[in-house]
Amino acid sequence: MSAAADGTRSAAVRGARASESLRRAAIAGVLVAVLVGAGVVDDTVGRSAPPTASARDALAALRVAPAGVESSAWFCAGGTGAQGGAPSTLVLTNTTSRAVSGTLTTVPATGATRSSSLVVAAHAQLNVGAAHLASSGYLAATVVLDGGGVSVAEVVSSPLGWSMAPCASSASRQWYFAHGATSQGGGMTLSLFNPGATGAVVDVSLVSPSGGFVSPPAYQGIDVPSGSLVTENLGDHASDDPDLATEVSTLSGMVVADELQSTGQAGDGGVTVVLGTPAPAPTWVFAQNTDVIGGTVTFHVLNPSSHAALVSVQIGLPQGSGAEPLLLRVPPQATASLVAEKQTRIPANVPYAAIFVSVGGVGVVVDRQVQAPAGEPPPAPEDGDVPGVAGAARAWLLPAVAPPGTGAWAFAAVSLGHRATTVRFLTAAGRPIAGLGPKVVHPGSLLVIGPNPGSPFGTAGVRVVADQPVAVELDALPVAAPGVVVVPALALG
């Protein structure tokens, strides 16, 4: 591990003292909202009432079906077969007390589909490697199970590193990606998977500070037949762009959209697989961030609406007085970025929480890009993108990581409730974890367990259950800096 990373390990222990800081930041954010309502802030947010967005809609594709349902399904895309450059592994986590059987159908971008049966043992995790999915090329997969209570995530790896993302529990008519890049010696591929019984027609638009909002003719009216996967190389129409957002909408039917991005070279780059967000939301949370010296943490905000958005960025620090919220104005159908190292109120090598609140409820999408200092050998990536948590929930499932992942860097939680919140940690089966009792988190506060939180974080499924809404983050290893790879948090129920 690098010296900078070692510094963050000792600093992360102080993260539990962030309560007062985040509380004050949250109050300041409310004051901003009041000022806007009173007309004190300028009219960049628009004089007409903007549409509001729901965190529930943004989390819709990330929910684990209850154990009692008759069947459930998950849809994965973005990775490749064993010889395709970014081999995919599916990670199935069973939270129930019974074995759950199902069917796995692999859909290559070219070639015939194939199906096989699978069984996920009670209270267990099953990893399905690329060798069982396809031999080469981009692929998608449908997992249909004979009950609920099972989550599915995806791990991809390459010579540049590795990445982990959730699969989708439902298709959607819209998908949003707040950030990607077609520069820095890498590539960016959009996967459009149609798991439905009818065909879909898709429009794709691109948004960047340099190019604005564009709808390339080649990306309009894309035909995605039933049960097929279509991939698009976004660099063909937006070459050498370091800040590229993507919007996917269907004219008919529904799809699942993922992006696979590669950046740089081994030892100074990374590979990232990202499931799009099915809807904008008014609140996005990154429970743990660390601005490592020599690296960069950048938050990218996409406003896909026709109304300007004013976004309050609440910073929770582990010690000292609360930082005043930062304000970002994001024009309609545009993006804005916040570079952490350029903000004097964000100290280096200290963990902090970041809560993005769109004043007035205009829906936005927020992504975090972490660029770590170069030099860590693969499979530890130096560059990675992850979307934030849309709002909060009372129950989360964190799956274990699959190879080349080895475990967890640290766990963090932020309370968005209105009173003291009790957070409990259970096994995937819902049983208490020995030596890990309940934790109390105050409104807006930050809880950090780690560095090196120990088993079962990262090595087995963990349920996080709270009596008030929380947002969670589990940073994974091996990486060159915290936050490059995040274990996907899936909402339960």
C-alpha cells in the first residue's frame, strides 16, 4: 500500500467524530433552501416551478425482492467473456434460509444465447465466472430466480484493474450516466440490453462542458431487438473528451444500460463498469471520500432537466467546526464539476462525507471520479467512477467481493434521519455478527468502521439495518486509494 494510502488509514479512524460537522452543514443547506424560497438567491433556478424528482425512482433498479415473492430477475451488462478484455463475474448473494434455484441466460453482442441452471445455497454466495458466461466479446446476462431475497452484482477485471457494480433488478425507459471519458488513452462503451419480450428503440444523447448537449444522428433510433445486446463505442462521436455524460431514453420498450470505461495503462489507469441511474434524484450521498495527496477526487453533476438546478454540497468533516455548504449552479441539460483538492475547506488525507441536495427538487445525477497517485501494480486500479447513493434507505445489503477483489478498505454510513439513528449489522441471513454491536449515529453524522473493518465486510454478505434512513458505502481492496472501487449497496425490501 502507498504512503498516502497508509496516511488515510490512520485518518479514517477519526471519521466517527463527524456528527457535529455534518449537522451544521445540513442546517446550512436548509437555510439555503429557505433563502431560495424567499427569492434571496438569484433566479438561475428558474421562475417557474421545476419538476421534482424521487430518490425512490432512482433506487428502483437496485432493490432486492422480498424472500416471499414467487420469482425475481436481474439483468447484467457491460462486461465481456473470458477472452474479451474485461471478463465478467456474476456475484449472487442469498439472504434466505433456503436454496434458491434459477436460470442464467447469457446474451453475447454477437453469437447465440445460451442458458444454464444454477442454485444459490441458503445464506451463501455464488460466483459465476466468465468462463461459464461466454468465450469472448461483450455480453449481457439475465438471471431468473424461483424466489426473492437474492441479489446479483457484477465484477469485471482487466490488465488495468477491476471494478464492481450492481446488476439491475428491472429495465427502464431512461438511464443516466453523470461522467465518463473517451480520452487519456482509454475507451468508453455503452451496452444496451433488452431483456423484454418486445423490441426497443433507443435514443442516446451526450453532454459535456466542451460539446454541450448533443444527439448524434448515429445514436438516434437504435434498434435493440427483444433478448439482444447492442453496444456503441461513444468515442466514435465524442473523441478525446475527459468529461462526458450520457443520457439514454427509449422511444418504445425498455432496456438496461451499462458503461464500460478503460483509462490509461497498467499502473496508471483503471477499468470501470457502471450501471446507469434510471431516474434523477434530489439528493445524492457519498458516505466516505478521501482526497489523497497526489490524487484527485472530482464530483460530476448532470442536470438532464429543462430547468436550471442549484445544488448545495454539504461537507461532513471528522473534526472541528462544520464546513459551510458549497453551491453549484448547473444549467439545464448540462454538467458541472467540483474538484475536492481545490476546496480549502476539504483537508487532504482525511475522510469526509459529501451530500448533494438539489434545492427545489430539480432532479440531478451525481458521480464521483477518484484518480489515485500512479504506481500501484495491477490489479489495484488508480482511476474509477462510481455513482452516489440516491437518497437513503433503512435496510441495505452489501455483497462480498469476488476475485480479484480481496476484501474491504472501510465501511461508512451517513444518517439522513431526523433523530438519533441506531445502525445494526447482520449477516446476509439476518443474524447478529459477533463482536459488532449496534452503533448510534446522529442526524447528518458520519460513521466509519475501519480501515480494515475485518470479516465479514467484503468477505461475506452484510445487512445494514437502521431505524432511520441511512446511506452507506463499502470501499473495496485492492485499490490505489479509497473510493476507486465500491461494493454496490442494494436496497432490501
